[in-house]
Amino acid sequence: MSAAPDDSAPHTEGRTLAAEVEGCLLAHAEYDRAHREAEALCARLPWLTTAQAEDLVRHYVSRRLDITRRTLATIARRAGQLRDEYEARYAALRRALLRGHAACACALLGITGLVTAWCFLTR
């Protein structure tokens, strides 16, 4: 007997592709924003030659993208830490809940046994 095909695979691939496209669009938007800021800065420095302005734009955009990349890496790292902390806390809460339910079930079973024994003994 063959296993049924996994229906979640196309959804996972679609989400991955969507995330990659979104990342590319965000990166391009950040590049455009940095480029506009650099050009605005050069516009306020009228004494720069064309070559100096182009060099300043290139350096500004490069530096800005490096800062953005480091910031996003820091945020991603922190998000991973928070996810790990959340998962650990969730697992601890699930264990505590299971222990509580097991204790209640044992107590209920014990009380049921005592009541049953008492009913048989009082006959």
C-alpha cells in the first residue's frame, strides 16, 4: 500500500517562495531608500564634483545596506532566541498541565475506589 501524497508540501513551497519574493522586494526598497537619501545628501553639498557625488552615494548606500543587514541579523537572532524561550516555556507548561491532570485522575480514581469499597462494606 502506498503512502498518500503530502498535501502540505505545496503550501510550504509556496510560503517559502512568497517569503523569498517579499525579502527581495524589501531589500530592493531599502536600496532605493538609501539611494534617495544619499542623493538628497549630495544635493545639499553643491561643491561636490560629479565623481565625488557618485562615490559618496556608492559609499553611503553600501554602508547603509551593511547596517540594515546587521540589524536584521540581530533581530532574526533575537526572534530565534524568543522562539526557543517560548517553546521551552510552552513545553514546561504542558508538562505541568499533564502532571496536574494525572494527579486529578489518580485522586478521582482513588476516591472512586474508596466510595466503592465503602458501599460494599456498608451493605
